[in-house]
Amino acid sequence: MLTRRDFFRGAGAVTAAVTAASVSKVAMAALPEPVIQTKAETMPPLTPASGRPYNPVVTLNGWTLPWRMNQGVKEFHLVAEPVVREMSPGFRAHLWGYNGQSPGPTIEVVEGDRVRMFVTNKLPEHTSIHWHGQRLPNGMDGVAGLNQKAIQPGKTMVYEFVARRPGTFMYHPHADEMTQMAMGMMGSWVTHPKGKHPLIDEVDRDFVFLLNAYDVDPGSYTPKIMTMMDFNLWSWNSRIFPGIDPLVVRKNDKVRIRIGNLTMTNHPIHLHGHEFLVTGTDGGPTPRSTRWPEVTTDVAVGQMRQVDFLADEEGDWAFHCHKSHHTMNAMGHDVPTMIGIDHRGVVKQITNLLPDYMVMAERGMADMTEMEMPLPDNTEPMMGGHGPFGSVEMGGMFSIVKVRKDQKPGDYKDPGWYQHPQGTVAFEWTGPLADPARFQAEGGLSMPAKKLPMKNVEVQVRKPAGHGGRKQ
Ligand SMILES: [Cu+2]
């Protein structure tokens, strides 16, 4: 066990980089330098330079927090602070997060590691961190008021425990959670197995991200924190399509994707072109007898699902939440359905009153992607993204798994659009169109009208006699 004196001696060489006036320089001198990241691109995996070796994960549009080894203890420094997150190119949200980003950096450790987490609060209110899914001493569990005093603004508190179980976990505040999670405070935690694990297969590519949701009014920057259900931005690691990076893999790679849900609803996550197995939850690896092929897995609120698959089909495969409203960006939910309504007569009358009136969605919503409608500043179009064949009418929780045979091992660079082999793309029929062979019935109805002799039928309704007429 480390004494306080040993700790300060070991930490003496590291200089502090935090400029916050609220944090005392003397106290900071002993802290690991907090690493700050302000870019929203997917950072390459962080190969461990110290401690036990492991195969690192790639955080989608995120990064892994470097650590310092201090006499056998892995020390990390998280700084809770307001951040500006680019949710998609040109669209910025004012969120709260950790170390410059929302979500915060991924924490990666190895089963059995002793971990010391320094958490500095640069928010205007108190906070705490709960280490979702971990086995740890009760006093390290992070529920403010229950397990610890809240971390006051300007203060730093220390959590220390052994990462006992391998798996995928999450971290988030457990103090004014409604506000702080609606503002984007969360991160992923991966504990790699120590050596070979009977239920954890080795993979070539390992991705991790969190499902999160925001309610940012078009033209504004800060999420509305009181929203319970009607979020208008459904994001992966606080990014929305087309701002979510593709998951780039090499053909025949064994691929793992770890998905945690910190929104207020469930998300059925769907992969095209392959089947996967659910190989883990935040409770740890699943027994092999419970695994069967799926193409969609529901990730409920407060859950993590880890899926493994063999990427043996080349192409650009859609990967998205199957709730169709979650693959849309900011929109008004009170737009009535106009499909099939002929507006021509009405529009003229309305434009007499409202010269700018415009008919929307008469033939569906796809028009919206082509319409160059003026949007308020700092607003992402409802559906965006361009593919090799035109607009991809998607937003929100949507990305692409790009499987390429010539992708180098460990290369995560976007290879561009898939080049389809000749004759493998859906094509237009240009021959003659035969009349559809409809069922020939009387009156030309598609359903045969059965001629029955008309007869008056008296319907008798028998009311139950008194209460509880039916015997139990
Ligand atoms: Cu969803």
C-alpha cells in the first residue's frame, strides 16, 4: 500500500498543465498532467507504453486518455468542464464533458490493474463520477451524498480501486445527473482481460462508443436539460451523421463493437450484410451457450452490448439505430403528414396571407434533402450526407462499416466509397412493362366480391347480469 508521502515523491517529476485559477497550484503539482483533446476525429488506438500489454480499442470520434504509472498504480486525470463539441462539420454544441470533449476520453486498463482516478471539477456546480458496472469498494462508487461528498467546483477528488472484472463499462456523474448527462458528461471504460480469457476472443478491430441524445433547438447551442423524451439529436459519442466516422475494417477481420446507452430510450442497433453475436454486456462476457446470430440488438437504457462479427463481405454497410426517427437530425415533431394531399388550390390562398409559405412533404420527406431551405445558423439539416449514388437520407445514429480487402492491418483511414464489381449494383429495368396480372374479379376489385344473399341479421347483445357476471 502506498503512503501519501511515497505518492508525492513519485509524482514530483510531473509538472502540471492545468491553468484553472480555481485549482491550487500546490495541489496540482502532484497530479498527473491532464491531457486535453479538442478535435472530434477518431484518434488512432493508444498502444500501451507502460503496464500490461493489451489490444487497444478505437473510440469512434474520440480518444483514449493517456495515463501515468506511479509505483505500479495507473493514474488518470479527468477534468469535468464546459466544452464545445463539433457534433457534425459546422455544427457546434455547448456541452459539458471531460478533458475538452463530450463524451470524455475512453479509459483503458487491464484486469487486475490498480487504478487511481483524479477528478477535477471545473464546472459551475458540484459533480461526482460513478463507474458504471465496476466491482469496487462502496465508497468509490461515486453516488454523491450516498457514497461520498460531492466534488465542489474547483476541487479535485481521488478514486482508487482495482479493475477486477474484464469488460466494457461507462462513467458518468451521479450528482445532478439529469442536467449533467443531458449536457454530455459521460465516457467509456474498457478493462481488457489479463491474458487469454475463455469467453473473450481476440479480435483484429475493436470499436467503442456511447449512444447519447440532446435537445438543441435549431439555431441555438446549448441543450435543453428538462427534455425527457423529445430529443432532436440522436448521437453516437456526441456526433450525428454525416459527422460520425465510418468504422473501417479489413476483409476477414474479426471485429468487436462495444455500444453503451446513456440516453433515455432503447436503441435497436442494426448492422447490414453480416451477422453478429452478442458476446458481452456491462455484466461481463456472455456464456457461449447464450450467443446466437443477430443483425439487430436492442441496447436498453443504462446497458452496454458488445457484438463480435467476422467482416467477410466487402462493401459499405449501413450500421444504424433501427428507430427511424433516430436517424434524423433536428426537426420539429409537430409537422403533420401531408402525403397524398394536393395543396395546389390551397397554396394560392395561403400565399396571399403568407408570401413565404411553402408546401412541405406532399410526396414524402425525401424532398427535404434536396430543398435548399435556409436553415438557422448552427443547425444541421434533418437528413444529410452524400453517397456515391446521391443523398443518403439519414442523420443521427447512422454510420457505415467499410469492409475492404486491401485495407492494411491497423489502418483506420477512410478508403472512400466502395468500388462495386461490375454487375453487382441494383439497376433500372428498361424493357417493356407488362400490365400487372391482377386477380380478375367482378367489379375489378383486387379482392373478389363474394355474392351473398342479402338478409337482415339481428344482432343481439346480451349484457352481463350485474357486477362480476363472470365467475372467476
Ligand atoms: Cu435509436
